[in-house]
Amino acid sequence: NAALAHYSPSNGSSRKLSVDEMYLADTGGQYLDGTTDITRTVHWGTPTPLQKEAYTRVLMGNIDLSRLVFPPNTAGRAIESFARRPLWDVGLNYGHGTGHGIGNFLSVHEWPVGFQSNNVPLTAGMFTSIEPGYYQDGEFGIRIEDIALVVEAQTKKPFLTFEVVSLVPYDRNLIDISLLNPEQVRYLNTYYESIRARVGPELQRQQLQEEYDWLQRSTEP
């Protein structure tokens, strides 16, 4: 079912999960202090070489756009190809937008922020999703979606970058480390340190030991 980028369940299409396939979970919630929209793709068994490479390239695109430094007043459409390039390098692509604005307890897909041709230029303080993917008809679907805040970059002149505020590990079982460059590995490790520092203490406070142990395993360097 995840081979469809936007799937709605029905009695005729429901099926049992197994450890022998990929599982895509597009999740979110409305809270008094904000809205979440996070997608993770996992595989509990042994992924095929194509599944593993496709997932890793989707992750590479997510990282490359998330860590990008760009001039002020840059439109999202001018930089969204950074999320697609690792897929383009091997002739793959995805058929949906790279991200959309996130409303504060409003619409989850909030205009006019995003990466399409009719979105406004990105400015500090905007929230947008970053969500590259890949879909193999009838077989599997991959999407990695984070919410990112547009912030000022640490540069000599005023430039912008993204701060990812979604704090959920990626599936280690699907990452081919040999495809990642050193900058992407450093980004991942820094991101995992942030997850441990910000989520770990809260899990301990709530005495969720099993979840805390899972988090520690999932965020190892």
C-alpha cells in the first residue's frame, strides 16, 4: 500500500504486516504548542539491495537539503533539487512535492510555504516539511519526512539554513553507510546526539525504560 504516495485504507485493501516487507508510517498530531508531520520507513527483516539503496538515497537527499546554506529570499523551488540529486544520480525520482508549510495548530499542509513553483521565498521563522521519497509500483514505498525551521546560518553575511525539529531516528537496517559521504555521516551523528539529549531524559522521566533502550540503540554513532 505504501507504493502509493498518498494511500487511504479501505476494507478491500487492508492486509497483514510481515517482517519481510517495508513499512511506511506517515504520522502526525495537533497539539496546543504545535503540529507534527513525521514519516519514517522501516524494514524489520532483510531488505533487498534495491530497497536499501533507494532508502539510503532518499535519506541522503533529506540530509543534503536539511543542511543546505542558502541566500535570503531564496524560493523553495530553487533548492528542492538538492533533495532529488542522490536519486537522480542513478535514474530514480519521486512524483510529489519535496515539502510544504506546517500550520501552528492549523492546516498540516499550509500555504504559501514550500518548495513548489508558486510558493513564497523562504525566510527565517518559517516551518516546512522536507520529505523526499521513492515508490516502486506494486512493491514498496519510501518516504523520510521531517519538519524543519528556517533559521539564520552561522555565516559572515546573513544567509539561511534549516534546523530539523523532528526528533525520530532513521531505520539503521535500511542505511547503506558506504553510500554516505563524511559530511552526511557527521550530520547524522550530530542529529542523533540531539535526539538523545532532548528525548532521552523525557523517556527516563516517564520511566519508559524499553523505549529509552530502543532510543539508545537507534542513535548509536
